[in-house]
Amino acid sequence: MKIGILGAGTIGATLARKLAAAGHEVKVANSRGPETIKTEVLETGAKPVAAKDAVGDMDVVILSMPHTGFEKIRHLVSTLPEETVVIDTSNYFPQRDGVNPAIEAGDVESKWVQDFFGRPVVKAWNAIGTVPFAERGQPKGHPERAAIPIAGDRERDREVAMALVDETGFDGYDAGTLAESWRQQPGSPVYCTNLSYDRIGAALAAAEQERLPKRRDVSVAIFSERFGPGVNPDADTIIRISRALQM
Ligand SMILES: NC(=O)c1ccc[n+]([C@@H]2O[C@H](COP(=O)([O-])OP(=O)(O)OC[C@H]3O[C@@H](n4cnc5c(N)ncnc54)[C@H](OP(=O)(O)O)[C@@H]3O)[C@@H](O)[C@H]2O)c1
């Protein structure tokens, strides 16, 4: 497939590496220009391009940036053909993104994204920590393979996203419509906890919407106090702290 990735940060870089290694034709862009994308992102064959060239003539476009980057790419994404699958990896952190009144008032994050761009999006890879995503992928059937929830309103979008998640070393779990995708937002039992496929349904069902922002903020405070703002610790630490928050 032809895949464009907007964002070459911690998640976008791993996506570019893994999806190109899986044989896809991958183009990747950041906000500063193709010459600034690190060579290790391109080692498996992804091509660095300007943002406008990462969206044209693609089967799949992956948004892998904070909400703060969205305004600049709005025209590129909102005009994509209906059949293009747009995958949103984003999470909302007011500490990083500034306060979004609509989300604070209860909008489901990726529904807000969908409305912002005025076209369907499917949510995937948002609930895996950046380091576990880079390091903990396993082949299908491996006993330690973790699952990633996928939510979207169009069945085909979910199917495409699940197939791609599978190729990145994780089981895709069909988590239903975007309206239900609050169950995989930061602070939820599936967020960064690396659960196996057979445990993820119960964890999604156990999510309590009103507690998510509090748990998200506690986790930001813990990580930031222990490691410094914006620093990603090793995979075990991310998973252990995320699981402890759900006890
Ligand atoms: N970190 C995690 O554990 C994790 C896990 C799952 C999902 N997520 C979510 O996934 C998204 C990306 O996270 P991240 O950790 O990869 O972020 P990051 O490391 O800060 O990287 C963000 C990337 O987006 C690019 N970008 C920003 N605005 C852009 C624009 N207008 N056009 C093109 N590229 C643009 C940046 O380019 P420049 O550097 O050139 O500005 C950078 O390459 C976030 O919403 C995050 O919440 C994060």
C-alpha cells in the first residue's frame, strides 16, 4: 500500500520504519522539511517528503502529531478522497496541547479530530507507549504479543488499520465506533498497559469515563517528576506505572 505519515517524532518514526520494512511504499513528513528527518527513520526504505507530498495519491494517511500541528495540515487532510483511510494516532494532553474546550466539555478526542478535518478517521496506535511500540512488537501467535485497540465508524477503515497494526507486531483489536473510543484514551485501563488480545475487551469495558482525565494527569505528574517533562522511560517502567494506575 501507499502510506503517508505526517509526523516523524517518536511514534511516526517507528511507524515509518516498521511499515516500510513490511513492504509498503512509505512517505514521511515533519513540520520542518524532509532534510531534517533523521536517517534512522529512513533505514528500511521510507522516503522523506514535504507534508503536501505525504498525502497525495495515498491509500492510507497516518496523522502522528500533537493536535497543535493540525491547523497547518487541515487543508491537506480535509480534501482527501473519501476512500483514503486516515488513521489518527493522537492523544490529548492539555499540559502539552493547551486546553481544548470541546474535549474538556466531553467530546471524544478522535471524534473531535474527525469533526476538525470534516472526514472519517480511524483511531489506532494511540494506546501503545512509544518505547514498547518500538521494542515490544512480536510475530503473530507469540505468547507475549500485545494488542492495540482500533476504533472507527467505517468497517473498512478498521480492517485496514487492524491489518497494519498486525504488521507492526501487535494484534489489532476491533474496539468499535469512534464514539466509544474514549475507552482507549489516556488514563484508561488499556492505555500503555500492553495487554494481550484476550484481556483487552474486558479492559475496554471496565473504563470509567469521568476518571480518565484525573488518571491521565496523575500519570503525567508521575512521569514528569521521576524522569523530567516529556521524557519517555524504558518500556518496563512505562508499562508498570501505567498498570499501577489502574489498581
Ligand atoms: N509518545 C507516546 O508514547 C505516544 C504514544 C501513542 C500516541 N501518541 C500520540 O501520537 C502523536 C505523536 O506523538 P509523538 O510522541 O510521536 O510526538 P513527537 O515526538 O512530538 O513528534 C511530533 C511530530 O509531528 C511533526 N509535526 C508537527 N506538526 C506538523 C505539521 N503541521 N506537519 C507535519 N508534521 C508535523 C513534528 O515535526 P517537527 O519535529 O518538524 O516539528 C514531529 O515529527 C501525539 O498526538 C501523541 O499524543 C504518543
